[in-house]
Amino acid sequence: MNFTDPRGLAAVIINLGTKPIKSSYSTKGGQQIFFVEPGGTSLSTTIDPDTLIFSDKSVVKIPDGSIVVITDSAVLDTFEQSDLNYISPLGQLLDKFGILPKQVGPKLITHPEAEFGPFQCPFK
């Protein structure tokens, strides 16, 4: 992680489920979509995930410093408000001295292209 985020604020997705997890990260041209395969982590991608993308096309923003562990990838089929409870901003737990920027929790993005720019998927 230190190669992509020397301050250690990058979010991490750990996929313990049986289906790939769709996420995205920020680029100058918008959001680049990538997948975290079953048994894998976003650490292997050397990029900092910004979002979780559900099968129903709901997009949830992941705060910096979050660790998202998905044990059942079927939960990412249809977004429900209670899904936000499973994304924890780790930075809040580690920052005893108040040095890190204030973390905001995960939130549903109702118009992701307006917030992030166009979504691009290099995988077909």
C-alpha cells in the first residue's frame, strides 16, 4: 500500500466471497472500473478504491482509510441502506491524535457521473 499511498490512507477491499467485486478509482478522465476477484484484495491492484458498485448499478463512496471485507458477494446485488453499516472508516479508529482529516462515512452516490466524472471499464 505504501507504494500507492505513503500516508497509509488508502481504502482496501478484501473479497472473501465467491463472485468478483466491482469498484472504481479516480483518474483525470473520471472513474476507472476494476474488479477484486474472489480471495483477492485491492492491495494487489496497486490502486486506491473510491467506490463499491452494486449489480443494480448503485454506487457507494468508500472513505479513505476504510477496510471493506466482503464475506458474501451476493450482498452487492441490490443496494439497501443497511449495507452502509458494513463499511468501516479505519482511519477514525487509528487516528488517536486527530491528525488525519475528519473521516466521513460511506454514502450512496445518486448521480455518480456528476460527482466523479465518466465511468470507464477496461474489462469487457
